[in-house]
Amino acid sequence: MLYAEIEIGSFLKARRAALDPAELGLPGGVNRRRVRGLRREEVAQVAGISVDYYTRIEQGRAHAISDAVLDAIARALRLTGGEVTYLRNIAVPRRPGASDGAGTVGPGQTVRPEIQQLLDAMDTTVPAMVVGRGLDILAWNALGGRFAFDLAALAPDRRNTALLVFLDPVARALHPDWEAKALEVVGNLRADSGRHPDDPRICAVVGELLDHSADFRRLWETQTVYECLRGTKRILHPHVGELLITFESFRLSTDPDQALVTYTAPRGSQTEQRLRELGERVAGERRTVATAGADGTP
């Protein structure tokens, strides 16, 4: 069974369970409703399709679902823009173009040298990194590599935002607003899984988290889809203290599966000063390593 066939039923059930029938002008009442949210027949009625057809869609048994039908279901369930995109991506059977070429999984993700040059050019004041499919961290500048976790010290398969947030005990100390960070990660990972439902790396990350993190299982089961590409966050850095950071994600035009993520602070702010301190600390450590390597001392 395809990943999408499993997901579409869970997603639609979760979304109709989250709706208050009263918001759609539908009668409620304890005697009438044994479960919360909308029933299948009510979704079908609001969407203008038959109950049988909606049931087959929810069970993954419908074929060649048209965009018009998907849009009608989206309106009935009051889906957000990100949720509509996710629904289109996981609709089965797989529709041409639904996953932006993810049907063929290529070799490991790589970052163009020109992008690494751009990362390094921002190194003195701007922590930055490139995040790929499944929230793998693919490249970073020196400041970005020490901004939260010591990325260079991690094995390549552990350089993953979701694995770090849910499985590394350091994450909760770094992120005082951990629950909000966790929700952000789950929303982004689910959106990515909708674009690439058969990608082995994404499946491996989700599988490991389902096996080893009760918090991830709890949040994943809510079927939340939310791509958080910009915003602010608070980090308690072990060396320079609290950082109040603005982050922006820029999809790379030559590889839309990769995003350049930058972290900045207002000029003159305490966070900007602390970022400079961190940059100086990282630069000093690199000079020490380079000197030791040059004279042969350990």
C-alpha cells in the first residue's frame, strides 16, 4: 500500500473531527453525535458529492480524483492553503505532477558550491544553513554550524532538524518554547512528506521518530500541516545566552527541495551583539585548530 493511501484517510478524518458542526450551520447535540466533528455524509453534503464517493476517497479507494472535487472537499473542511496543497499531493492514485518529480528518488542531496560560497560570505554576523528534503541539514556556514547544535560533530544522518528536536536531549534546553518548535517541525515535515511520500529518507526519519518519541507520535497524529518559512524564535545558547532571532527561508530556484535559512537580529540589539560574540568565539576556535595543524601539535 502506498504511503499516500494510508495518509489520506487519517488526514481527512482528523480535519473533519477538528470542525465544529455549528460553524457550518449543522445541528449538533449529544444525542445526535457520538464522535466530535463532522460525519462523512455531512462533508459530502457540503462538498456537493455523494456519500459513497467521499467514503471511497477517505478510504483511498477512489481513482482519478479531479481538482474540482478536491477543491470542494477542501472548502467543506475549511482547509488552509498548506493543507490544500498537502491534500492534492497525497490524493490517490498518484496524480501526475503531484509530488514535483518525487516519484523518482535520486542520490543523496547535494548543495551547489555557489550556495556554499554564499553561506560563507554571510559568516561573520549571520548564521545560515541549507535545509533539504525531510529537514536534513545539508550545508552551513561556521556560525550556523555552532548556532544551536555543533553540526560538524554530528554524523551526517543525524544532521536533521526533526531528529535533533525530538531525540536530542539538548533541544529542550536550547528551545525554551519547545512545544511551539516541535509543532513547527511536525508541520514542516508533514508538508514535505506530502510532496515526497515515497522518499526513503523522509520515511526513515518519520519511522524513527514514531518508534522513539512519544511527543512526536502525539503531534504527528494530529495531521497538522503547516509550512513555517519565516518568524521569530528564542534560543538559550550555552555560551552567549538568550538569542531572540528572526528567521527567513528562501527556496532555491535551481532546487526547490532546498531552502536557504538565515537567522538575524535587529542592528544594535543585544542579540546582534551576542551573535558577534559567538562569531568571534567560533573564529577563535578555528584559528586555534588551524595553528595546531600547522605546527603539528595536537
